[in-house]
Amino acid sequence: MKKLSLLFLAFIVDKSCATQFEDSDNGLRYWKNSEIELVRTSAPENGLPLVLGCKHKVEYDRYSCVFWSPPDSTGNMQRFEVVDGLVLDELDNVVDWVEVWTDDDDITQSTCGMKILEKTSDHDDSDGPATTDNGWKCEMSFTEGGMFGTTGVLGEIHLKDELLTHLPPGFVAKHYDLSFTPSLNSSDPLTSLFSGTSKITLDTTMNNSTHIPLHLDSLEITWLAGSSSSELDIIFSGILFDFQKSLIHLISQAEYSIGDEIMVEIHFYSKAERGAYYQYGFYKEQCSDYQDKFCWFTQLAMTNARNAFPCQDEPSYKATFDISIARSDDYISLANMPLVSSVPVTDRKGWFLDKFSTSYEMSTYLLAWAVVDFVGEGDGRVRVWTDMASIEEGLTDYAKTIGPVLVDFYEEYLMVEYTLPKLDLLSVPGKYGAMENWGLIAFPRRNLLLNVGNHSLEEKFDVIEVVAHEIAHQWFGDLVTLEWWDQTWLNEGLATFMSYKAMTAVDQSFDSWGWFVASSMMSVMKEDSLNTSWSLSDPVTSRDDIYRKFGHITYNKGASLLRMMESVLGLDAMALGLSNYINSFQFGNVREDDLLLSLEEAGYELGTWPNGGKDSFVEVMKKWTNQKGYPLVTVTEELKDLNQMLFLEQTWYHQDEGDQLWDIPVTITEVRTSGTYWNKTSPDYWLSDKTLTIDFEAHEDTEAILLNTRAVGYYRVNYSYQGWYNLGLVLSANHEVVDPYNRAQIICDVISLVETGLMEQGLREHVLQFLSRETDLTPLMALEVCSDSLRKTNIANFPK
């Protein structure tokens, strides 16, 4: 997925679930659907009363109202029953620190509630794993009524608001048969009406399992049925709704054991009223600026498949999918897989049911379908889809040219063929970020369509970089998928790294790595030195916190570290390692150790690892992925016993002092009058301890010493006064003798060192005096990225 802007992140993180609202007058928060309403004190606080409640449909005849406390450290839960205006414990004793609570406007007596008179920490959610039942449960049982014939409905209420939504164990979905019918005639832009059916086949993974867990968000269930491999219908005794975790538990009367297969069929609909920036789940947008007609699209990443259909919505829960879509004859439909049939809908004149072939095993967030009036352009397996007017203007010509070339590049580099029969590139009006749906990639118009006769360099870059990134995901993310969102860099860092590698191969007009160093690496280094930074592999703490992982740290730092890994291992070992990684884990899920070990083994095979006394490539690189920030390498020179010595020291380049250490691959280049060789980027030394002393004998014609050749290392460098002065003299005399990537690095290092008080203003002016003669795009972009006050350049005005 293309990294999301802060503006878009605000919209999707702050999305308002249709089942949640707050009453500021009485200090209560409510979650509800058509079956149950859950109530809790808005901001639970020790020493104050705590309200917990649930309400059922008026027509249900309730005979019991029971609450269960969160489990303690031994797994025990306290039981409280509301009877005749009293709250009783397990022994039918009156509990004196709790009283019955009833909503003020409850004239139907459908409320089951209690109020803890003085909340303490003992009433908080339990601290067990995220997959355990760690909230308060409200259980209502009925003599008559009940949802779909069940005798009970339960609600889980958490006192914490920032929650992960992991599924508890017991059942794993292996196949879905899905059908969708959108309301194509609705002209209301803020209401998305659709109905659907989800038939789920699941394997039982634990003995004595009765609770079938599924994710569900903002959907209403209209029908429920189930059967098992024993050919017996499942009798459901109840349904538990956990709105805060967007979970439901279908509770079976029978127990199931390992090896049992069950099938659940759920009919559902959505009538969510959605804001103007609602772009998740199954949603609609105006098809084009030229008409009022609405088209329908999906955005299921990262956790929004549950907004489109009931499912197990985690990346490690891979399954196969059959998709059917009903649509009228003035639309077509697209999905991940090719269309296999289109038959008339018997009871709707002019409507057709499109059925698509069964998918490979894949994660729910990569599923996609669309109902549009677009036209496809392109030959072979890659096609670009957009409105006819854009095609007639030639706006698809560039994408339909580079798309097949990019697929060919990745196939050849990785030695793994593209898996699916086709690849559609879909233009989506109003979309903010591209999405790598397997076989049906969704793009904002600006990242797919290009006026080939009139565009800026930046506009062209915005197309080729994003198209290359999303096609790279077809291998890195779709075929091989992260296990959990804490290591999102395994998807996004790799796709970013591969996209820059592919760009130059596809379009020689780009110095893609120069663009990356200046605009991506130098930019993220500014962010990564702040207190607000975080490590690539740090845990996510809630469903909303997952969105934090889709920013510059994940994409650009991840790709920067991969570029550094390639400099350590070499081009051939990197390619072999990535190929082995894809081949070994295709259709599966991975952790970072899987990638790093694949690269290490390739280095062993080709003789580029071990390196410099380092044995474990995995452990070396995890110091970079598991620690936030990056080091500053300070270089001082000294003549000792007629020998020149270099003293290197690493410190955490951070707003606050710290004692983090990295294994730093150090490259040293002598800038010489006889010529300088810039292509050796493998490490000359490793700086692993706090300091390193190097016996360094420079050549007679060496004018300056420079660390971090071609800026392959993810660290800053600070020289002694004399070291910087010598570099300034070289750059002033002829700046082109220094590699442009290093000129970009020098610009950003100098500006940052002055900002942090580690360099004087006068020395900065000496080192950067060459800027008045600089014409190369890479250092000029670096100047724009790293400085708010020095000379800038407008990349959009560079020639095509």
C-alpha cells in the first residue's frame, strides 16, 4: 500500500463506527446494533461509580440477567445476577457494593444493568493475552424470542478503549463463498447500502470448542445457519457481541474437536451513513467528474474486511475465496480473479450475477472487487481500467506500457513467476492511497493516469514509483505476507526497496536511487531522530495503532535498511536471498527472522557473509529493526608514531541522550586527485562497540576522507573541524569529484549538525559553498528536503 498522508490517516483512524455514540449529559457511552445495546461509563475512573449495562429487543422475553467479571490471574470469573432489583453473587448473597442500574428512558424494561458504586483497579480488564476474554460480560437469556432462535445474547464490555482485536483460538476459516449486491440506484453520496452472504468453511483447531469467533463491524446480520462435517445442523445457543473489538462469537450447543469441519452461513446488510472521506470496507464514489453515477470499490486493508463481510480479519488467517457480485447491465464487475460466468438474475430484470474463479490462499485484507462502468486497456495479462473519457485522452498509455515491463522485471529478478492469471490496475476516483489488492490494484487517478504529452518530472515519478511499488507487492505482501502488523516493514519496506530497483530498469530517465536517497532516506532520518519515532518492529497496541505503521518509518527506513543490507551482502546475494525468501514462504506468513535468515543463507552461499567477524546477519540487522533511531558516527584523526589513526565513536543521534549501540557497516573513501572509486560499498570496518580505532594509511594524493560511500549506511557522520574543512576545499574546487549521493548526504548531515549544535555556522557555510554551482538533481532535492532556509529547488519545474 502506498504510504498514507497524515490527513487521510486522521480520517480513517477517527472513523465513527455506526454502532457507537456518546451521551455527554449522563456520562455514558453506547454501542448498539439491531439486537443489543451495550452501555458503559464514558471514562471509567477509580473511586467513581461505574455503569455496565445491556439492552435487548423489546419483543424478547428475558428471564435472566447475569454479569461476569474479567477473569483473574487464575482464570476465575465472578458471577453477578440481577434479580428483583438486587444484585446477587454466586451464593445468592446480596452484593453491597453494587446496585441495579436502569436507563432513565427504559419504559420497556429491556435493560440489564448494574452500577459498581466505587470502581477500583480490580474491576479493570484482565491483563491476559489479547486473545482471551478479558472484559465484562453481560448475558441475557430468553424464554421466547432470541436472535435466529437462540436462547441468549451476550455483550462484552471493556473498560479500556485502545484494544487489539485478535481472534481467540478454536476455529480457522479455510474457504469463503461470498456474494454482494450493492444498491446501484441510490443517489445519496453519504449512505452505502449493500447486502451480502458469507458462507464460511472452518477447521476446528482445539478440542471442546463451542465459540466460533468472527470479525464484524457496522454490519447487521439477518440470517444465520450452520452445519458440521457430521452433516448435522449446528444449533446456536447464543451470540456474543464485542463491539469494541469488532468481534462476534457464534456459540454452539455442541462441542467440536480437532479435525471437525463446520460451515457457517451468514446473511447481512449495511446501511451505514458514512462521511465524505469514508474509503474502507465496500463503499461508493462518483464514477467520474463527468457524471452523477456512483461506482463501488473496496478498501479492506488494514482491518476493514470486517466492514464488508463477516470474516477472520487477520493477515495470518489465509483462506481461499469465491466471489459473486450482482449488478445491473450498465455496470461491469471486477475482482481479484478472472470472471468465469455472468448469468441473469431471475427476479431482477436487467441484472446479472457475475461469478469469479476461486482465489489462491490469501489474507482477507487483500481481497477486492469493484462495480464500475469503466473500460479496460492493455494487451495480455495486465490491463488498466478507468472511464472512457480518460482513455480517449490517452491517460492510460504510460501505465499500460510500464505495467507489463514491471511484471517481467520482478519475475526475472526474483525467479518467481507472477501467480495469478491477470493483473488489473484500477483507477479509483477520490482515492487517497494506492492498495495492492492481489490481481486488482486500486490507484488514485494521479498515481496511475498520466498525460504523456504534458507532464512534469514529478508527475511522471508519482506514477512510475507507485505502480512499481504496488506491483512489487504482488510478491512482497500478497504471495508472501506479514504475520502481524507489528512488522509491516516486511511488506512496505520491501515493496519500496524493490520499486526503486525496478524503476531504473523500466525507465532509464530516472536515477531512482538518487531520488530515493534525497527524498526518502534523508526525509525519514529527520523524523527518526525525534522522540516520537519508533522501531520498525515495535508492537502495535490497538486496532487504531496499526495505522501508525503506514508512514515514513516503515516505508523509507525499511527500504533504507534493505539498501544497506544489499551493500553488505552484495547485489547477487541480495537477489538470491529475496528469491529464496519468496520461494520458501509463498502463500504463507512471515516474521522478520524469515527474511533476514534467507539473506544470511544467500550470503553464506555466495561467500559474502560472514563479514568482518560478524557471524549472525540476523542479529546484526535486528539491532537496526528493533531499535528506534540511528547512530551518529564521529570521526577524529590523529598522527601517532608517524601513523595516521582514525578514531570512530557512535552515539544515538536523538533528542535525548541514550546508550543504544548498533553494528555499523563503515565504508571509507579517499577523495584523491588521481581519481576516486565510488562503487565499493561493502564494509571496510564494523563499528559495534562504542569506539573503534583504525590504523589508516592514506595515499599521498588524498585530499579528504569520507565515510559512508554513496550514502548506503543509515547513519550520519560528523568529522573533526579539519576533516570538514578538507571536504569543503574539495567541494569548492570541484564538487563533481564527490559522488552526488554523498553530496546529498553531506548537505543533510551538515544542516542537521548545525541544528543540533554540533557544528558552527561558519563551518557549514564553508562546506556548502559549492551549492551555488550545484546542478545535479539528487543533492538539490536533498537540499529541499533537509533545509527550510537555504537555497531550494522546485522539482516540479525540472524538465520532463
